[in-house]
Amino acid sequence: MSGMAEVRSRPRSTVEDYLALPNDVLAELIDGELYVTPAPTPNHQDVAGALYVHLRLFTEAHALGRAYISPVDVYLPSGDIVQPDVVFIRQERMHITQTVIRGGPDLAIEVISPSRPERDRFIKKQLFAQNGVAEYWIADPAARSVEVFTLEGDAYAPAGWFTDTATVVSPSLPGLEIPLSTVFRVDE
């Protein structure tokens, strides 16, 4: 090639590449890129677990659907595979098999990890919006806050920012109230 530099790009990863990973590897496939994640910290798991317990108890008490906690594979319509920290799927939209969730959940919750905040705040937020996830929460243990977004068209609009002394509410699940004092514990 006369005077032109040769540009090479990494090959895009596929679903087959994702499925070939060992079962104990936490990973996601987003836009042809495999993201391998270290195990979450105990603080991360405390926050995700508390949100999950509140969501599960509320949705089961009202027979609304099912809540799940990571790791669980969510196969989005775009072909991406993600493992949100917590997901909820309405009863009438159940698309769950014995091994995976197919389609976008009704609510996805991500707990910010210090090692990858941009993935939850930007990449996954945009990905969930493109795949029709009606509501998205970002829980930030460092800021002791939860941001709630609702889908308007093909993008998210802010629906609330709740700090550790507040009670987070869900626009799509009326009656769900989670006191953040039970999520972000004082001893941390």
C-alpha cells in the first residue's frame, strides 16, 4: 500500500464466544465487545441485595411479575447479552426460560462499580433505552444515591434522584417505596 497505514480492528465477539466462556466468569456482550468483570465487592452486593429484596417482596405481594438478581443472562432484542444487578419482568411479559431471560426487562437496576462507572452511566443506559426497558435505576454506593430514569421515546428522562435519607419510588410500579436507609447502611 503506497503511503497508507494499514488499520486493523479486533474481531467482534459473538454469542458463541460469550457461551464459550467458563460458567464462573462474569461477562457481558455489548456491541460485539466482551466485557469481563471481577466479582462484585461485599458493599456492591449489600446494595444490590437490599434493592432486590424490596423489589421482590413488593412485586410478589401484588402478583406483578418476577425480580431477579445478578448473575442472570438477559438476552436483549439487539443481540447484546447483559447481567444487570437487578431486573424485574411483569407477569404479562414473562419471557424467561430455565436458563436465561429473553427480551428487555421492565426495570433494570445497576449498582455503580468504581472500576466501571461509565459502563452503567452511559453504555448500558443507552443500550437499555434502545431495547425498550421502561425504567432504569442507577444506584451509587459512593454517593449513597439512586437515580431513576423512565423511557420517553428512545431515550431516558430523569424521574428522580434520591439520597440515602429519602425513599425511592418507581414511576412504573406505583406503591413501591424503598427507604434508602435500608439500602445504604450506616456502618459503611
